[in-house]
Amino acid sequence: MQVSQHPNIMHYYETYRDERHIWIIVELLTCSMIDVIRACGRHLAEPSIAYICREVLNALQYLHSQHRIHRDIKSDNILLSTEGRVVLGDFGYAAQLTQEREQRCTVVGTPSWMAPELVVGKKYDGKVDIWSLGIVCLEMADGEPPYLRESPVKALLYIATKPAPGLKSPTAWSDHFNDFVRVCLKKAPADRPSVEALLTHPFLASVPQTAEREFGALLQSVELGELRV
């Protein structure tokens, strides 16, 4: 976080240690996307999903331009302010690419959101973050990601061997949203679009200039577990 200064990335202030702990001081945010999904019931409205995807892609565009991969994009790590700002947090799995190592092959991440190439131990790059964003779309639309209720081993097996997942009720959503999910969840990394290409996708073209304010109003209108925003 210290080397990733961007409006859509959690702001880091400082680190210090005492005799027993290391303390990392970051900006205070209201909740995560998983809190909102649970509070809103089964799914979010499509305009909110488009806004969140655009903001996450803005963060990923910066990270990928710095040759970094997040590797753990999921609702728990998409954090929100009361005003509706969307930021990425939890860089515990983030990786730095170099000219010598333009792809990586270590297996990290959270099973339900992991890309197929990561699961099977192939070399991978920033396209794993695109897959994970596609799974977040399913999570926001359907209430949970695919294979969440399976054991981790079985979830990894299904990701590696089954066709790419899709929306449970595709006809309930726009063609643009269906296509956005479809291209994010291409099993072959080379077939997935770049962050820059996704930012021009028609699904995101409908995000209004007032989206942040409107999403902030939504956050202030719902109960988020023990949090009231």
C-alpha cells in the first residue's frame, strides 16, 4: 500500500511496533462489499454493480501499470466509505512482477475467486485479477460466488475442470452485464480483456457522474450488521 498511492486503493499512513505487535495505520472505512451484499439481501442493483466494477478497475489499472498483481480480489477486500467511495484493501497476496519474471506460478488466493490458471499452477499475470472481478460480479448479482459451499479442495477441482460459471438468472440482467461477466470469466487468460479494454465496455458506460453520491446514499440507508452508516 505504501507504494500504491491511488484514490481507489486504501491509504497507508505508517507502521510502528511495540514489544508484542506490529501496528499498521490505514484510513478508516465504513464496511466491505460483503457487508452490503448481506444487508441488501440477495443482490445489488445493476447500476451499483457497474459503479463498483468501474472503481475496482481503476485501482487495477494503476496496479497493473506498476507491474503489480493483487491476487485476492473478492468482496471482503473491496472497502467502502460512507460517502460511497470504493477502495481496494488487503494486499497480503499482492505480487510485484519484474522484467525477469513477467509471470508468476505460486498458488495463492481464496478458492472461490481464484482463476483456473492459478489453481492448476500455471504461470499467470494480471489476468487473474480480471477473473476474480468476474466472480465478484456473480457474488453481487447472486448473493455468493460459485462453489462457496463446497470444500476448498472440491471448489478448486471444479474451477479447474468445469466450464466457466455465469449468472444464475441471466435474463434478469442486461445484455451488457451478461457480456461483461462472460468476458471476465474466459477460462483462457489470453481471451480475457485487459483492464483498459474493460473500462471501455458498454456495461460501464451507463455509470452516471452522480454514482458515488447515489451509492453513498444507499450505504446510509441500510443496516450493515452491527454497523449503522
